[in-house]
Amino acid sequence: MKDNNDEYFYINGQHYDYMIKSRQAHDSIPFYVRYAKMYGSPVLELACGTGRITIPIAKEGLSVIGLDFSEKMLDHAKRKSKENDLDIEWVQGDMINFSLNKKFCTIIMPGAAMNWIVDNKSMENCLINVRKHLKQNGRFIFDAFNPDLDILQREGSKIYPMYDYPNPEGEGTVFVAGSNSYDKVSQINYFNSYYKFEGKEIVKELKLRMFFPQELDALLYYNGFIIDNKYGTFKEEPFNSDSNLQIIICHKN
């Protein structure tokens, strides 16, 4: 992952948590917690970040491991789990290439982390490792963007306002804008976020691989997974062409 997105996209763990609250991305938490309880522990969360889903799962009494490549995100996660008196194992590692010598009933990859995997070989390696760590009757659950052609075809030089959130490091508000440039051959969306606060601007760059619906289904099938359900929202509404996300529950064949 570090090779694909060298500098971590978010400013730090505090900013990430405030950003998530402002974007209502926390709507995914009840979904992942419910399915973790349904399929049971141990649970592995790939790309766990600050533990926004790992910690609620642990609060339900489930054994869970959180894996992420960002040391500063994991440091923030560790502080939060300590504040909540939770025994969570945090692992610094790459979701493309990991070995934990343990099998899991539930493996989750929230937050469209799948889109951070930008090439086919890395995707295959990720799915190989998920299969290796998943119990025979376990479930792999994740979400990925449903490509929006209106966004992908935007003029790359234009910057669009996105959202704002309270500055966790001081007073005032953090205003976030974005621009993107899409490469149709690689299916990579080169995305820039512009964070403006306290009279300064921080620019973060990210590469996001776009997986079209039939393509994603085929990738899973040819890498040994059977899709149980595919939803368009975390309220489990059916997936359709207007869905912003592809939310998938699958098992290995």
C-alpha cells in the first residue's frame, strides 16, 4: 500500500475522526457491528484506521484485531481503546500482504479501502491473504465505490468544495475541497484533497482504483469468493445504478 499511496492521505487520526463525523460515514458502524456479531469472532478489520469500527465491535465483547499501515492512525486508535479500557490487538501491516497465523470468522474492510488497491496483482494478493485467513464458513465483508461517471469526467483543473468540520487542533473550521483526474486505461482516479484552516492549506494526494460492478463481482469470483449479498446502502437497500457504494458480503468457495 505504501508504494501506491506514499504519503498518507489524512492529516492525522484526530482530523480523520472529525471528518468522518461530518460526512456521516459513521452510518456504516451499525452495519459492520451487526454482521460481526452475526458471523462471530475472531474478527479482523483491514485498513482499520483509528478504530472507528474496531472499537465498537470490541465493545460488543468480540475478539478483534485491527490492521493498518499508518503508524499515526494506529497510535490514535490505541489511545482510544485504552480510554475505553478495551483489549484490542493493533497490527501495523499492509492489507495486501499480511500474515497473522490465525483464521477469522469475520474479515471486514470498511471505508472503501478496497479502492486504495490500484493494480490487479495487488488485488489478487489481498484476496489470497483474505482467503488464507478466513475460516471455511467465515465471511468477508467490505464496501467499495460505485464509479460515478459524472465525477470521473470532471475537468481536472477545477476544485470543488466538499465538506467542513471543526478543527480538532485549535479553533475554527477545516474546509475541505477536492479535484480529480481520471485515467480511463488504468481506471485510477487521481484525487487531491485541499484542507484549509488556520490560514494555511494542506494538500493530500490519493490514487483510487475504480471497480465497475460487474468487474468487481468477477474479481471476487475468479479469486475464489461467492457473493452472498450485495447492497447499495448500509441500510441494506438493493444495489442499483444509483448506488454510491457496492457493499458486499461473501464467502470463499
